[in-house]
Amino acid sequence: MRKKILITGINGFLGSHLAKYLKSSFEVIGLEYSLNNLFRIESEKFKVYDVVNKPLENIFIENEIYAVIHVATIYRRKSEPLHNLLKTNILLPVNLLELSNKYNVSLFLNTDSFFNSSKNSYSYLSDYTLSKKHTLDWIKLISNSSICKIVNMKIFHMFGENDSPSKFIPYLMDKILRDEKSIDMTPGLQSRDFIYVNDVISAFETVLKNEVKLTNYQEYEVGSGKSFSIKHLAELIQKISKSKTELNFGAIPYRKGEIMESVCNNQKLVELGWTSRFSLNVGLSKIIKNLNK
């Protein structure tokens, strides 16, 4: 009998990729805010609960859950009500972790972001970053008395197929692939650790399959361990797609508090048995190839 895992935000970008991949090794169930539009997993047969119509505890009463993977998040890019962000980004994972302890769940994986760092003072998505910080503070506090093993997965600049078109890489790729005449950009010297979604999935799988080696609380940074500039990224997309779009670097200023360099230290994850298999070039090429089908 396969172990059962609960993935929150199962219809989201990362959640849907995780569910489709992990279903071969685990029985996957999901949690979403609403069941009205599960467009990323509509071809699948996952059992999906919603947070509105039934208490969260019902999920644990009805299922013997081995692991919870908390992926659901709100960025609040479009000025959604603040209480929605607090409910999803803070209250939901705290409630789920308390229930995981009550119902003897073995493992709780929290999805965190590289934005959540004391070294950064990035004004963009500041409320999202603050919510991630507060969530992690609560998780660490609960870990002191937790029966369930807790892992914080701090993901760097993830990209891949079926991501939200409002995010930077899909937005930039769409403009370049449509051969827009020109795109105004910052100087593009800020660097990021770009990691393809399939590598992120394999990182989660590595942690799940090494549960016996884990201690009460640990954190893994999930990234390639290499950093490339935004300028390099844009020019690489342009080169792969053979686009004629003019990239106007320096036409707009950096955001206030711009993170100029970000690179992952993935040594702990590598020691657990994980390796990054997709370079930036390969990942972008796969996406562009799929888009051109």
C-alpha cells in the first residue's frame, strides 16, 4: 500500500508539477481554496479537498497521511485583501502542522522563498515576504515540541512550464517569443539562482525518500548553486527563440532595495543525495520547445 501525501495548492504551478510526478510513488490528495477551476490537474483523478466547505481536520480523519507538503501561497500582487494572505500564508500552515502532530503525520514540508532572508530588504512583495518570515518563526517554535519532522524548503528563482503568466520569466518569454519590437528593462546586472521546476520536484522527492535520516527540524536551500544575471537570462531566451526583439537594458531603474546577487547553498541537499540535472539553457529550451508545438 502506497503512502499518502497531502499537497496544498495542488492546482498551483509547483503543486501541480509535484502531484503529477509523485503520483507514481505515493497516493496523492490535494487541498485548494476552491474546486471550481482545477485547470492544471483537470486530466488527473486526485481527490481534492477545499478549505471552505469542510473543516481541515476532516482530511486527517478520513486519510492516514504520511506527509504534508505545504505549497499553497498568496503573493498579493493585485492588492487582494490582506486577511486572505494571512489566512493562506500563516494560519493555514500553522493549522496543518498542529493537525499533523495530532494525527501522527511523519513529515511536514514547508515551501519557503529565497526572498525570505534577513540579508534582503526588497520592497517588492514585502507583505508576502513578511508573511513567509512569520510562518517560519511559528514553524520553528512548534518544532521544539513537534512529533512530526519538519523541513523548510527554501526555493530560489524557480521557472518551468505552466507558470503564471504574470511572473517575470513567463512575462519576459511571452514578449520575446512574440517578437515585440522592444522591451524596456533595468540594466539587468542583478543575478539570480534560476532553477528548473523538475529539479525542484526531485529535491522534494529526495527529502521524502530520506525521511529516516532527518532530524526534528531542518532547512534545505533549493537552487542550482549557480547565479546568472537578468541580462544573461533575457539574452539567452532571445538567442534560443531566435527573436528579433530589442532589449533596452537600462531603460528603467532598479526597484527600491533590489537584490543584486542571490545564489543558493545547496550543499546539505546534495549530501542527502540530490543533484541538479537541468541547466538554465536546457530548462529554457524545453519550455520554448513546448510553447512552439
